[in-house]
Amino acid sequence: MIELQGLTKTYAGKHVVDDVSLTLETGEFGVLIGPSGCGKSTTLKMINRLIPLSGGRIILNGDDVNTLPTEQLRRRIGYAIQSTGLFPHWSVAQNIATVPQLLKWPKSRIDDRVDELMAMFHLDPSEFRHKYPHQLSGGQAQRVGVARALAADPEVLLMDEPFGAVDPITREVLQAEMKRVHQQTGKTIVFVTHDMDEALQLATRIALLNGGRLVQYDRPIEMMVTPADDFVREFIGQADLGLKLLSRRWVHQYQRPPSLAHHATLPGLDHCWQLDDAGRPVALEGARLDDGGVTPVKSEWTATPDMSLKEALSRMVWYRVMVLPVIDEAGKLIGEIGMQGVMGIQAEQRVHAS
């Protein structure tokens, strides 16, 4: 979808971006990361020609961006920034509909698209459609900004540190939503951040830049396990590398069949589970199974197939259990993930990048 060929940007004789080449396939989530002044935002802005190139080429789905009329190029690329850039005198619905209105879509099509995107970003149309930007929280405004960037169904979405101005809790929620939206839409995304944890959480490919040059371009696991040099190793951080590795592995990849038979038990350190008649785990905390004190299992005592192994391990440690039941959307037991298995996976990851 995107190919950078020897991309260069020069200011006053200094290379801000210096001979950067990389390819991002259709549907991938690419992250540009590096220290301040490394050229990541400049690279992003050259893709949609907000900044002119000094050298090299950018190919968008087979087309050289320098040969495309500016208006046509911008319609093919959505753009979301940190400050959202929402029009303060327009409602949420009007902001989201900005580009479709410029494209003169029929009103019914615009209304349907606005409702679709608001639902995708968990913004109830009946509550938020007629609100104005000053009536939104930072997280809500950022959701509207991304929805607006996606409104005309662009081929590529560019995001320049979109979550940098929100608090850490809201940022985690937005990251999870962005990951879900990416999976749901299959859009090709180029995302700029200075936060390696954010990059590891979201990216399918990470481009680490330093001094305008591309130091390493790899999948997250490969970058962690086989860093190109000491700069990459230091930037990733070695102190919690094991947990970072687990953040890129998912429960569904390693869950095993449940050892629970119907109405059998699975002991933890101070919890145990059994199955109800519908096949859902129910929990007894510090109780004997014959006490009859069965209560629904709390969601935090379980794992889901799309949960990272890092989160699963955290729950095991916090709730002092050796095994988590894995449940589907209906709450039914479909497998289990254990601490011993996670430790084995961790050893495997140190040897094999995949």
C-alpha cells in the first residue's frame, strides 16, 4: 500500500529525513517511532504532501504521490492529529461528515456513515450527535477526530501522536479501541508515537528512526528479540523485556483444552472453579465446593482468546491463581491458560522470533 524509496527531507542543508526506504503492505499497522527530532512526524507529513519531498519517492497503492492532484491524494488518505483539529462551531455529526460533505455524498448516505462510525467508536448517536467539541472529554474528542479521518473510507489512515494529549487511563482505552477498529476495518495505518509500549501494543511493523535515518524496520517480536544495535536495545528497554514479549502473544495462540469436566473443579491457590449447567465457570473464593456458595465467576478471574499473555499473567499474579479459565463471548469455558505454560512460552520467545 505504501512504499518509501530513499525518502529525504532537507532544511538549511541538514537532512531531517535521510534516505529512508520501507514498504507497508495493505492492512498493516505501521508505527514510526524514535526520539524527538528523529524525523518521524516529517516522514508522516510527506506521505500526504503536507510537506514537500527533497528527494526520493512515495508510492501509494501503485501511484507516485507527486503525480497525483493534491485534492485527489488527500481524499485517499485520512489524517488524525493529537489536538484533533475539530471545528468548534460544528456538532460532532457535522465534524465527522466533513469530507463526505465536500465529496457531495447524498444526505442519507452521510447520515448512515456518521451513525456507523459513532457506533464503531462507542459514541451513542442519540447522546453525542448534536454535541459540540467543548462538550466532549479529551478521549471523546479524539474518537471523533479519528472517526472524521475514516469518514470517506480512505485507503490509508495517518495518525500523528493522536493519543499524546490524553491521560494514561484514557490513552489505554483509546489504544484498545484503535486496535479493535483496525481489526474491524482492515485499514492500512501509519502511526507516529514516541512511546515504545504504545508501538508494541498496536504495530504489525515498527520503524525506529534516529537522526533522520531508519535504524531498524521489523515486526515487534523480531525487534525485541534481535535488535539491530545497542541504540535499538536501549530504546526498547531491557528491564521489562520479558513482559514486553508477552504483550505481543495472545491467549488464543497458547490456550490448551480445558481440564475441567462437567462439574469438576480446578483449584488455584485460594480460588476454585466449577461449571454450571450452561458450561460457564462459576467461582468459589476460599470456599469448599460442597458449601453451595457458588457465585458467577468475575470477569477479572478469566481470560479471553484475544487477551495478551502479559495481561493473563498479571491476573494470575494479582488474584493468586495458577490457571485462568478461557471463556468465549457467551461466558462459556473454551480452554485454559496456566502460569507454567506462560513461563514455557517465555523461554521459547527468547530463542525464536516469529
